[in-house]
Amino acid sequence: RLARKMMGPSFDKDDASSKLDLMMDTMYQFVSDCNDDEVRKGIAPLPGAIQTLETLASYEDVAFGLVTGNVEGIARRKMSALGIYNTGALTSLSKPPRLGGRVWEGMEEKRFLGGFGSDFCSGDIDDPTRNYLDRGEQLAICVQRCVEELCHPDRQIERVIHVGDAPADILAAKNYASHPSKPKNVSVGVIGVATGSYSVEELRELCGERIPSVWEPIILDEGVGVGNMEEFIKACGLNTDA
């Protein structure tokens, strides 16, 4: 959409779609050439978020991943530059996942669980619902990777919780609750955090009705988010005394 806005009448959607991989590679190369200060310029974890993630890293039988429309290599670079990777919360993958994934030169050792825009991008810039449907597919990829890489007969997924501060996050999780790839008997939840541009009311309205053991949304109070350790961990359904 940004490219179309910038290029105006000369924008060719089909031509642009055919060059998505090249664009992502170019974006990653640009970020790779930046130092950490340049990568984190203008962005920072919310107060308390790093401490919460460090605490979450100590929980056993809980896997944490990142779902984003960004390029995976850039996401790794940002998580590293911001100190989030070093919290140990993001679940490491020892080798490239069997389900897709690309080699991002220079960041091979910082491979973690996730679903990314470089894994799935519909390229449909005319349908506004793709904002959350694409994110839902990225969430599905993240869960599939968790199943394939981390699970075994005695260790199965029971719940999936997606955390986000935007309508696309709420709707992506809601869409995933009925996704054909979702493991059977797995409940899906979302924790909406009004720490961005959207209010509690806006996020809550999108959740719809709770369906026990199927769709279990939680919207935290205004301004309460990952940085509010006790409230956030309770919202995840975890014991705060762990």
C-alpha cells in the first residue's frame, strides 16, 4: 500500500508481487548493515517489559514466539538490538524449522520460534481484511512450528495465547480459533493490551463472545501491558509464584 501511494499511477501490483522476496532480502540487507543503535532508533521496550520477559523465561512447559508481519531476519535483528532476545523468553530453535524458514546471514544463531511476513504474505493490498487474515496465517505457522519442533506424545499444546495492541492482533487470534490447521482440543486466547493507539473499548468490541475452551479473550485495563508483570502473568493463566 505504501509503494502504491508513493508511486501513484506507475504502480504495477503484479510486478510488485513478483518481487516480494527480492524486496525482503533488500530490506534485511539494509538492516544488517546498521549497528544496534541505528536498529533501535525510535523504538524501545515498554517500561517493565524486559523484567517480565526475564521472569517468563523461567517457566517450564511454556513456549514463547514472535508473530509479526516483519521480515524474519529483521525481527531477529530488532529483538537482539532491543535486548529482548537476551531475556531468554523467546523459545530458541536449534536448527531451521522443517516448516519453511530461510537462512538470514549473520543471524543464524539467533533463531527462535515465530511466524513472519517473510513466511506468508498474500500480497493483496486491496482487501483490508488481509491485515488480520495474513497475521492469522503467520500465527498458524508459528503454532505449527511449535508442534513440529517442540512437541512429542508426552508434550502437547493445550493453549495458544496471542498478545497484541491492535485490532489486527485481536482478529488474527479470533480467526485462528477456527483455523483448519489448529491442533484439536487446543483453546485459543488473546490478551489485548491498550498500550498503543487503540482503547480498551475498541479492542474489547472486536473480541465478541467468549466460547469456553475454544475462544477466550482478555483485554487488560487501559495502560496495563507486558510491563505490568503480575497482571500480565495472571492474564496468561500462569502461576505468579513460579
